[in-house]
Amino acid sequence: MSETILVVNAGSSSIKFQLFAVESSNRLARRLKGQIDGIGTRPRLVAKDAKGACVVDQSWSTSDVAELPDALNQLVLFLRNYVGRLPVAIGHRVVHGGSGFSAPTVVTSSVVQQLERFIPLAPLHQPNNLAPIRIVLERQPQLLQVACFDTAFHRGHPDVADRYAIPETLYAEGVRRYGFHGLSYEYIAEKLREIAPEIAGGRVVVAHLGSGASMCALAAGKSIESSMGFTALDGLPMGTRPGQLDAGVVLYLMSEKGMSAKETEHFLYHDCGLKGLSGISNDVRELLASSDPRAKLALDVFTYRIALFAGMLTAALGGIDSLVFTAGIGENAPLIRRAVVERLAWLGIELSDEANEKSQTRISPERSRVACYVIPTDEELMIARHTLQILRENHSVEFKEKRA
């Protein structure tokens, strides 16, 4: 039986996972995709095989799967029954790697301690990303774990792109622009070499539009600028996050509204963005289906800001050869793509109505000066690739000794 690599993306009440088989010539084949959600409320495990057939749909009582360790136990039991043995390695998505982690890294207790320092910079993600890592370290210390960072792909930015106009002492402490969704952008950069090699070496703006949204400027497949900065609050409006915000608004909330730091943090991460603008929902599908003028306003602001940042990133690149849409909204919302491209007609971007409605790979006609693509992202495959590379590099290493 082939060796397998497990990819884990843990949230506050869910564990998303994918299992990849390592085949000949180190080719990765997706075997399972699933998640355990509703942890602590209505826990449920659902997984599908490579053909999309459901292989498990199991629920538990709240008391049986009350916390993340319980869910991880159930996932291990399922994998042992389905595959017959545990994976040879686990790759984890970790949102924030700071300035010190510029590449996928073998997890040790020391690494976890360093990554805990970034919890205040990614409070929605970092604690949940690290939780299963700690559990595996305690229970299966011999098992290779690899942390793959959303910030790593952006670490080659020029100094002018990473700096805020603040004193050097703060920059030295790590107050700088990091950028996120790097695993997604890395995948898109690689995929472009396959589907549009004439574009891949040029100037590309990628819009990763999901519940969390950001944009990235790629020059010859390398990130040179991003819409997100010090934290995942910056840049585009998102489902529940405001995006670019005058720092004076934060001061106003605290001084005039009497909000504490924690209250302000919760407000900015949970009550803003499309949800705050519309007062209806953070889900673009619901907003598109609504006749409420507040829903239209929220979507107008969203697409307006995407177009603004596209212009900014085009300036960083010194021009643009291609615009790529990816992630849940980018891949599945033709109306959003159209609204963005209409605002960018001045750049020479045109749409094919039929291709856009069908979400085809290329949605611009051949005459369009700037090519426009829809490319589904695959962050989990990138994590599996990085994990496999490190596994092969460390094939004869005793990982238990590394953690001592």
C-alpha cells in the first residue's frame, strides 16, 4: 500500500483534511477530502474519495466530540480503518510565520513556541492551526509534521513593499507588511506555467476572493506586493473583516466608544466587512440573491475595492499581462468577476460573456490586451508537495531526536 500524507487545516470548530497517496516518481494522488465540523455543538465527519463518492458520514453527540482533541481522535480512528495505517507525515496550514519562517518547516516544540508569538496577529487562525500540531507532538512525537505558512511566499518582497512609515525600532520588532494566502498564490503561479506559460513569466495580478480575500502581484511567478499587511485585517473588504481602514477609526472606537482592545479586535474580525456593510450576511451568494439595497452596496464596495487594488498592484508591476480570479468567490461568481472587469476596462481587459458565465479557464477573448483567467486554487496540494519534499530530504532522520 502506498505511503500517505495527511494535510490538516484546523479551525475553531472544524478540522478540514485531505489525504494524498505517494505514488511512483513521488507523484501525489488525492485519496480523501473531508472535514469534521460542528465540534462541541453538532460534530459530524464527512469525507469523499477521489471520485467524489461519500465514504463516511458520521455524527456524534456533543459530549463524545466536545473539543478538538476528541475530533482528532475520531479522525485517526477513521483513517486507520479506511487506509489501514497512519500517514507517514502531516502537513499543516499555519497562517502566520512572521519574518523568521520563509519556507515550510519541520515542527518541533521550539518551533511551536515561536509560532505562538504570532497569535495576536492572526487570532482567528493561528491558535486553531497550532492546536492539532501540539496534540500530535504529544501523542505521536515520532511522526513528521511540517508547518506550511501563508506568509512565506511573500518573504521576497522588496524593502519598500514591506515597510510602514513608522520608526525602525518597530520594524525590527516585526511590525511590517507580511501578506497572506501565500499557499494559494504559490499554487496559481505554478499552475500558470502549465496552462499559460506565455503569461506565467510576465506581470500577473491574482485576486484570491473568498470569505478571506486578498490580492497579489506576481512578477515571473514571484510575489512582489500584496494587499494584506501586518495582519489578515488589511486590504480588501472580506466576509466579516473591514480590509483597509484608517487607523484613526480604531482610535475612535477605543476613545469615543469606550471599546477595549479585545472588544475592538472582536469587532474588526467578526462584525465588519460584507456583514457589517449589508447588515444581512457575510455570504456573497446571499447578497447576490437579495433585493435589499444594502446588499447591493456591500457588493459594490467589494468590487470597487478589488478594482482599486488591481490598479495599485499594476503600478507595482509596471503594467499587467493577466488578471486571475481564484478561491470560492473568484471561481464561482461570474457577476462579481464581471463587475470587477468592467471597472478595469481602462487597462484593456475584456470578458467573453459565455466563457465567464461558464467559469471557463480563460474568460477573456483573444483580442483582449490583458488575458483574464479563472483558476481553482489548491492550497492543500501545495502543502502536500512541501511535506513530501521535506519527507524525502529527511528520509533517514530520526525525528524524535530532532524534538529532544
